[in-house]
Amino acid sequence: MSCVSLDSGPVRQGARWRNTSAFRGRTTDLECRLDVRERARLVFAGENRTVTVFDDLRFGVEDTGTRLTTGPR
């Protein structure tokens, strides 16, 4: 698996990456972009010619660590 930045400069809303991952014995490439960048939330969208996926990540404080949950899009 790899994730390579397609942009230069700092990570910001609209930044893009090429993500290569394995799923059920197959390798797939997605172009991903950061759609939402908030203090406690990141939303990524990934697309190729056959699929569109979303990751909605929410961060919170839990004891002495960080709680990560995924939310509906």
C-alpha cells in the first residue's frame, strides 16, 4: 500500500493523493482529495473509474489519548 501526494506545499482542503491499496486480493488505485479539514474532523473522497469512496474521520479526547470515530457522509 502507498499514498503519494499529488500536490506541493502544506496539507490543505483540496489537497490530493494517489492511493494504492490491496482489497480482496486485488490492487486498486484511487485519486483521493481532502474535502473537509476542521479541527476535529477530516473528510476524504477517493475515486477511480469504477468506485467513489468517502472517509469521514472524527477525533476526540479520551482519557490520555485520542478517540477516532467514523461518521456518515
